[in-house]
Amino acid sequence: MIANEQVRAADMLTREKILSDYRLACESRQASLLGRRDVMGGRAKFGIFGDGKEVAQIAAARAFKRGDFRSGYYRDQTFVAALGELQWTEFFAQLYAHADVEHDPNTAGRSMNGHFATRWLDEQGLWRTQTDSYNSVCDIAPTAGQIPRSLGLAYASKLYRHNPHLQHMDGFSRRGNEVTFATIGDASTSQGMFWETMNAAGVLQVPLLVSVWDDGYGISVPVEYQTTKASISKALAGFQRDSDDKGFDILTAKGWDYVGLLETYQRAARTCREEHVPVLVHVQEVTQPQGHSSSGSHERYKSKERLAWEAEHDCNRQFRGWILANGYATDEELEQIEKEALQVIKKARTDAWNAFQQSMQPDIEEAADLIQQASRHHAKAPVLMAIREELRKAAPLLHRNATMAVKKVLRVLRGEHTPARTALVNWLARTSAENTDRFSSHLYSQSPESPMRVQGIAPEYTDDSPMVDGYLLMQHYFDNLFGRDPRVVAMGEDVGHIGDVNQGFAGLQEKYGELRITDTGIRETTIIGQGIGLAMRGLRPITEIQYFDYIFYALATLTDDLATLLYRTKGGQKAPLIVRTRGHRLEGIWHSGSPMGAMLNSLRGMHVLVPRNMTQAAGFYNTLIKSDDPALVVECLNGYRLKERLPQNLDTFCVPLGVPETLRPGTDVTVVTYGSMCRIVLDAAAQLEEFGISIEVIDVQSLLPFDVTGQIVESIRKTNRVVFADEDFPGGATAYMMQQVVEGQQAYRYLDSAPRTLSAKAHRPPYGSDGDYYSKPSAEDVVDIVYEIMQEAEPNRFPALY
């Protein structure tokens, strides 16, 4: 270890700070030990803890300043506690899944333990100041999933430092002086997300400090099976910067070396903060005293020699020995600290458990009383009282116990009309609403800036409004947008110098600069991560996935991190990222362009918008820029060369979300579609008119949300027949639309014919025009399915075609 005199000379340590750090390390260790005991005893479902990393995390926290960001994973409890951002009662409340933001302000019981989040948003869902906070982005459990967004968090500091037009946003940055601390376990560095992020950080030169906690294993698999040279710092040596080439600094430290860790993190943070150079800190010889998690024992796969080494090199034990060796405290003083730490954690655990159980009691007691009242003078009183007794004995107390009991009683009382039954029904309605808030709220924004509050404004035209190609309309739109809002940035492959592959940004990088419109490498995961981090820090990024099929490279980040963010923090954090891509009617196995069902099933928490032309796309972008939800916008690839009239109010008109548009009125069959299929269905409508068949064509425009006005069911009330058509696989978005309309809007009440779907074939389309025609719906296919429906209804009027 570094000599005692050197530490004092550096003015890094005092006896008070050292003992305070030791106290925290002891408290955190006891929290891990008692937390695991609670899982084993049935109080909690699962536990994963930060034991063995206490000293390294304290050292990292010492270098952390207000306004900095932690983008970590579920073992950072000591780090967050060292910042003063975690009370131990909150630690246990999250372990017990206490669904109350006052008790678990991180996730309101929605995430398992170890997931920490600063509440950046106020009660209305609007931004608070970030520069006064020690900021933690809500952790996620998927391995390495926290890393892509860390790139964007750090990149935001670069933009805030170098773009003078952002310097008024002092609630989000102090001229880019913020460091992003990312944390990851060594085994997770094998994931592509990590490598992609490190490469991008070296290219972008951003203040990203990545800590790798290396305990030598990935659950049971030793590092020799995971990492080249069995060392992530050695494997990444080629990224080390030197006098000739940019890159990042690579530092190593031992997880039990208190002083070495302090100096390493001070140096690393200083490099990041002052030079905007990324740094990797490889923390080696970390131990994991309780093994990976509560799911199993590490004694199954670690040798006796390894276990003995880990016991000797336990960071808390080593820290204790260093304190004694350097005369900072006596053995008796440390024993007293250890005893007090245990008592602090025991009390926090007891208080958290009691608060959790007491929060259930009002509903349970009220339900029990109502059941007792219902049983008085009732013929089935013994049955009802047995249900009540089962409720009273249930342990632990849970909201579901009361709900289950009341529903059982109401089944017994079915058909009765008594005050007691009415009281139980009212109880169920009230608690159902409360439990919806506890467990199902904030999937989308509930703030005044929700896109669902943005009113539609129609495009305006004059006799002089020119007809332009769609790509030119997008150029006009983005030029106007970047000119009026300095928060807006765009990034993606080929977005900058050539203005994207379809010219929507042509000439705009030259006008607004590379910081605003930026080319990236071929790295979809971190393009999205870059955007998420920027959106978390008050900017309005538009990240481009060049073609829709490429979105699968980024899907894990979109679904695990972005789409769940608002929900998993119960309105505590948001990232209003706009993801722009182009698809529909592409040709080829890997460029088919319509995997919409996969998006609908993966991206709940984001809006999925499918404009049929560039005018509608611009209107959606206006709506999204005014609001605070993330969204995916899929433009029609074959629409960039089609002519559209240029609206006079391109900068202000808005397309509302969830509002379909009727493109053609009709009386016989309703055809519901979107995107490029709109033109195909309209073509078919003209052909069907020759048979005397009138179809009403509805463009849904947005899939998430879907027809919040009920417009489609009103059409079906008139036509009594419906076809859902798109280019996705069978059972994809067409099945989703059918469920929304036939079940959700109860359109089955008005159907005289079976609802039909028209989709692409089950395989991806082969390359070429014939492959496209025979794989995806054509105008002829629309004509055929509509004609079949009418033939079934009126066979004499519509004889078989084939």
C-alpha cells in the first residue's frame, strides 16, 4: 500500500474520513448478509448484493461530484450509499418490493434489489435540476445493458462543453464538467455492448470512467474461459492512448487496496473531467463473499484454496488491517464500529419490514371486516368466515391476499343484491385502481408534456404551395427544426457528411456543424445508447437506424432500457429519444423492412409511429419534440421520391398520436392499414369500385398508441366487415390490430362477416421484384380478399373470380 506519509501529504485522508469509510463498509456488508438471510427466510423473492466491492466503491464515490452520473448495475449499493443517496431502510424496502415511492424512491418496488435511481422528475413529471444531484441512472439487470447509455451520458458533457448555444441549460450541465461513472462486472465485459461502447468512447473522446469489478468468475465460469489473457485491461491494451494516438487511459488497482483505490479514482476522474478522455479502471482481486446471488452457493465451483484466498483478501478485512497497522484506530474502536454497524442495519431492516407489512394492514383489515359483515345471518356464513380466517392468517401480508379473499367471497355472493355485497364490490374497485397505480402506472408519460396532450394542427397550403420530393420536404423540415431548437441533435450512420442515405439531412451538417449532425460508425446498439444518454440529460436527440431491419442490433437496449425507464422508476426518470428509421416495401431477406410485430411486443413504453408519407412524418416529429415520451418513427423508404405538397406551417403542424385518418370513405368493407400499404390499398379500392364494391380505407398512422378515438369501430358499425392489412409476418401487427379493434373496441358486435387479416408470407421475401410481389400483399391480394368477403355475403351478386 501507499505509505502513510504520502497519503497525508496528498491531503486525501483524515482519521475521521477513514473511520467513516470503514463504518460504511461494515454497514454495507451487514446489509448484504442480512439481505441474503431475508431471501432465504422467505421475506424476499431474490437477492443480489455488493459484498466484496465495498472499498472500491467508496473510493469511486470519493471522486464523484454533484452533477456526475452513475450508470451501473445491481451491485453498487456501497457506491450509492457513499454518495448519501441510499438509506438502508430504502435498501430493504426495495428488497421486499415495497410498492411505495416514499419507501423505495428508486423504483417503487418495481425492480429487484440493487437498482438505484435519482428522481430527476418532480411530481408532475417535469425536469428537476441535475447539476445539484449525485445522479444515478436506474440500473438494469441484463448483463452489460447499462453500458450503451453511459456513452450518451458522457457524450452529453462533450456537447454541453463545446456547443455555446447550450450553455444556458445550467440545470443539466456546468459547461460539460460532469463525469459518467459506468460500472460492470468483469464477466459482462464479454458482451458486445461493452466492446462497442469502449470503441465508441475512444473515438468520441468523452468523459466516461468505466469501473470493472473483477472477482475472477462469471457465476461459475472462471475468467480464463471468458477473456483473452484472462484480463480485460490486458485485452484492451491496444485502446491505450499515447502521444501519437487518441484512445483511453487504462488503470488497474486491487479491490482491497484502500489507498491505491483512492488515488486511482482521483486520477481517473481528473483525467475524464479536465481532458474529456475516457478511462477504464480495472479493479482486480475483488471477492464475492456470498457468491453470485441468493440462487446458489459458490462453494460448488470454487476450490478450498480459492475460498481461503478470498477470505484473506476480503476488502473489509484488509481495510481493517490497514487501519490498525497505520494507527488510525485501535482494535477496540473498530470492534465498536462493527457492532454499531450491525445494529444500524438490523434496525433499518426491522423498520423497513414493519413499514412494508403495516402498509398492507388497512386494506386487509377493511376486507376482513367487510367479509365478516357479509357473513352475518348468511346461509353460507361458515364458508365466508373460513375465507376471512385464511386472510387473517396469511403471512407475509400482501395486497393480493385481500384481493383474492374478496373475489372468493363475491363468487359466493353472486346474484345477491345486498349492502354487504355492494360494499365489497366498491372495495374491490377502489383497491384495483390503487393497485393499478402501484404496479401498472407510468408506462407512458403522465406529465403535462405527454404527447397524448399535444393537439393536432392540420397542415396548411396555399395555391402557391410547391410539389416537392419527399426527401426535400424532410430537408426543409429538419433545417427548420435545427434552426429553432438548439437542444436537437441527430446522429447515425451516414447522417452527417452525405445527409443520410435518402438525403433528409443533406447540407445540414455543413450549416449546423458536426456537433449537431454527426456521423457514427456502424454500431446500432451504441447509437441508441448515445441517444438515450443525451435524452436523459435534457437534450432532444434523433438517432437514426439506417434501415428498419438493423434495429434488431439495438433491440435489447431499446426494450430493456429505454422502453422500461419511466415505468421502472414510476415516473422518476425519462429519456424522450426519437428513433428514426425507414422501412416498408424493402426487398430482400435482410432488408424486408416490416418487422412490426416484433416492435409491438418489445417496445411497450415507446410510441411506434408509421406515417404513410413525409408530411405525416414531419407532423409526428413536431408532436414528439413538444413532448417527453420516446418513440420509434418508421418512414416509408419508397416515399422519398414521391411528390408531396410543402405545407406552409411545416414548423408548427402536428399529427396527434393514436388518431387514424380515413383516406377513402366506403360502405361495404373497412380496410385498416398503414405505411406503404396505404397506396396499395387505395389502388385496390379503385379496382374494386369496378365491381361495385366500396371499401373504406383507414390509415392507423400510429400503432402505439392505437386508435384512441374509436374511429375504426365506428367505420365497422357502418360496413359490418373488416380487413386488417400490412407487410408484417402472419400473426404480427395485423393480429395486434384485430385484437385492438375486435376485442378492445368490441367491434365483434357489428360484424356480419369474419374479420380477416392480410399480411406477408411467413418467410422473409427473396430479393427482386417478383420476390417482393409474391411475398408481400399486392393490390391484387387486397382485391381478392375483399371480393371473397363480399362473395360470401352476396354469392349471386359476386360469383367466384377464379
